[in-house]
Amino acid sequence: MTVKVLDSSAEFITLNSHQANLLYSAMLGDSDPRISSCVECRSAVVATEPLSSVLDELSVMQVEETEIIQELIELVENAPTVHLYLWEENDCAHVLWRDPLASEWSSVTGEKRLHR
């Protein structure tokens, strides 16, 4: 499944399944940059500063994915706001995602299946 990483101006990078899995694995634990997320899929709002730290660590550990990691680092550095948005392309209706940032995520991604 692909994942789009978007900023608030709709600039995005699409990750294939392998790249998305690497990113999500790197975000586990204390350095998790997700500040709001769907509980049924991997779509989320992330804070740029902690995501930048995750990407820096990932760039050292995953040399085979250097190009995509560098693209993500540039997206983070050029983001017009302090949030980025992860959009896992799936059939999820995000029924249990009810915090205020869910609406922000929906507005940026254009996803209309968000249950309100």
C-alpha cells in the first residue's frame, strides 16, 4: 500500500510499501512524531521537528533508500507549517479518528471519507 507524505500546500512524496514500512518502523518508540492519527490505519498528522530527527536517524541506517529519505528531509525543511500529513491510500473511513487535527488532515489531503 502506498503512503503520501504531504505538506499544507499539497506538495507531496509518494512512498511505496517498502519505503512506508521503513518510515513507520523508524517512528516507533519515543521518537514518534505522530500527534494525531487514525486508530484503524496509518494515516496521521506528524510534527515536522521530530520527523526531521527520525529521518536523520533513518538516513544513517538505510543507505539503500537515501534518495527518498533526502526528498522527505527537503519536504520537512520546506514545509510551510509545523505539520505534515501521512495518507495511507486505503478504504478506511477513519471512524474513530475524532480529535481536531483529523479535520485538518482531511482538509489538506482532500480525503472526504473522514467520519465526522
